[in-house]
Amino acid sequence: MRSPRTRHRWIGAAAFLLFGCDEHVGCEPVLRGEAQQLEFDDQTLVVDAADRMHDARAVVEGSRFCPQLACVEDVPGCTIDDDGTRLSEQDVRACYESTIAGPVTQDGDCVVADAPGELDWTLAVRDCDARARGYEPAAERLRLPIVEAAALQPWLQSTGDGFAVRELVAKDGGELPTEPQLAAGETAYVLADATVHFSVVLAHPMSERPGAWNPPAWSVSGTDDDGSDVPVAFDAWGVVALALPSGTAVELTLRRDAVELPIGRVEAVDAADIASLEVVAGFVPDDEAPDGHRMPIGARAIARTADDRVVFGLPVEWSVTKGALPLWRDDQLQWDLDFTALEDRDGRGCHEPPDERTTYEAEVVATWQTLEASAELEWTEEKVDEGFLAEVAEWFKGDDWDAAETCEGPGFPDEGCGCNSDNRRGMPLLALALVALTLRRRRSS
């Protein structure tokens, strides 16, 4: 029997190793080489809306790529104990001879993309102490395109939308609605006098997906319609924060050295002009589940004016009127109050993993001033019986684990779910493991 501390490390490693987790739901991003031998864990580059690089992306020229190398756990000899501990980076690097080619320079363990072209990193196996202890590495290669900074096409995306589009599906298992999301070139409308956050996303005409960049090397400035400067905050994740008085607008510009790129326009909307609310929830995708999804992960309150302009930044009040769900907010995340997570940072929910296939129902409600909207949520969970997840489920059902502290709602009825509002022990990290497992199924199909 593992001690609670040991089991905690083991469960965390298990969820981590089921790749596919998003940076902002508790898992670290992992970029792997083409041969699936090594992981290149970089914590400097940002991709999409405030995320890390999970797979190969174009790198913006002038950016630094500073990965820590790790062996992939499936390679024989990579893990060195029952807790899933892997060889140290020093041990792994000692087993490879690195050659880095392309328009780049090396700065310690970092690679700097100096000009457009391609970073080509090859790693040939050589003798090392870890091989004598059973490690069986094979050759590895990582290639990343490098794109010209001056050709970038920046645009704004709500950070909450960015996460949802990457990882979640709608209630029918299909894509989340695109109409409420910002697109390149669109004006972003925000509630007047509210602080609103947007991620800067860098598109490039030579790349299908947004590029990877180092936001701290750039700056963002704002100018109103009279040409006066407007205060704009800009953080290391590439997130802009601004609050606009009623009747004002700002044009945002991204700068680095001689490169100057227009981002887009943001306009303030008076509270009196907000005409309606709509709640949309996002679910864990699973092609094998009813309706193509599992549990809900988050919800957004979509505000519109009478002429159908979507407005961001309303400080809605969230509540649960049926079932039980966590309503989780985290000041460290750049999600505004019109978004809420329906699990906490550790993936905890408000019911135990079921002993049999079970369908749950809940209702989440958003309220702002005299407006109110709700979404009926329904999802099915299977009995967990896939390898180590069975042990995960049993552990999380133990008396020493509680439901998420942010659980709200009247609770689930006793019939048909094996839980009630008085006994809602949670499942920290189990949900993340299930997210990763379903994503792995989708990506391998």
C-alpha cells in the first residue's frame, strides 16, 4: 500500500503522463520529438491564447526556445522507480550528441531563432551511464519552422475562449459556437469601466496555426481616436488588460524593436446597451460517450446588445440551481467574470466516481443586473476500469478526500448516481486524467 504522500505523487504523474492536458487545467505542456524519444519542456514560448507549446509550432524570429529535456516514459529504462520517477535531465543529455542547425544561435541551454528558416535539432545516441543501467534511447529529431516577425498578423482572443476551443466541445459533442468568439480583424466590445483581458495571438500567412513567441520581449500600446495614449497592461503570457470609459475606443499596437504591428480595435459599451445573456457550457470530448462528451468543465455568459454585438467583461454572478458543480475562479488566470470553471484547479468535482454507468444533470445560472440566463447540463460517466484509473477511482473515493471547496447547488438525488448532497467527496486529478485519456483516444484515432 502506498502512503498518501507517495500516492499523491503517483497520481499526479499518472495524469501528467496521459498527455493532452492544457496549461491552465493543471498539467504541464509537453512537446515531443519526431521519434517520440524525448520531451522538450519549454516554459518560455507562448502559443495560442496564453498556452505553452504542446506540439511543433512555427517560432517567431527573435524568440528564445529553452527546453528541459526528458526521456519519454515508454522508452525502456526511462522510469527508475515505482513512483514513475524518470531519469534526470543530466542523465538523459549525457546519452545524446546534439547538433543544432538553421538560422539560430545557442545561448547556454537556449536556442535563439535569428532569422526565418528552420530549426533542425538532431540528437544521436552515444555511450552513457544510464544505458548501462538499462536505458535504451534511440535517435531523436525536432524541427521547428521560424517565421518572419514583420509578417505576423496579431489578433485578440478571449483567454477563456482560447482554452475552450483547444480542449472542449459543445453539448452535442460538436464544436463550440464560433459567432461569440473574436476573429482576426474584428472589433472587440467590452463593458465600459470594467477591466477586461484578451490574449494576443500571432497568426502568420505561412503557418496554419498561431506561432510561438516570447511576449516579454514585446510591448503593447494603445491610442484613442484622438491620438492620445491609453494605459494598457501587458503580461508575460501575452495578455492585455484594459478598462475603457464609456464612449471610448482604443487601437492596440504590438511592438518589438523596429517591428510595429496593429492588433485591433476595442470599444467600450454602456451597461444600458446590454440587452441579453446566454450561457454556453464546454464539456470534455469523448467520441465514445453519449452526445460525444463527458463532464462539463467551464461555462461562459455571452452578453449581447440589441444589435447583436457580443460584449466581453460582464461581472456576472454564477449559481447552480440543480445538481452540484464547483464554481471556481482563480485570480492567477486571465479569465474574466463572464467565464467560470466547473471544476477546481485539481480537477475536483462534487460527486464520487460512479460504480456504474451514470447520467448526471445540473443547471448553471448567470445573473447580471436584471438579466438572467441558464444552461441545462447533462453528461454520462462510466465506471472507471481502465488500468491504473481503477485504482485512482478507488483512492479518490476514500474518506480522506473531500469534494471541491467551491461546490454549489442542491446536490444530486440519491437514485441513479450513488451520491448525495451530504456526501460529495471529490476526485482530484481524476477528471484531468479522463480529459487526457479521451484526448489521447481522439488523437490516436
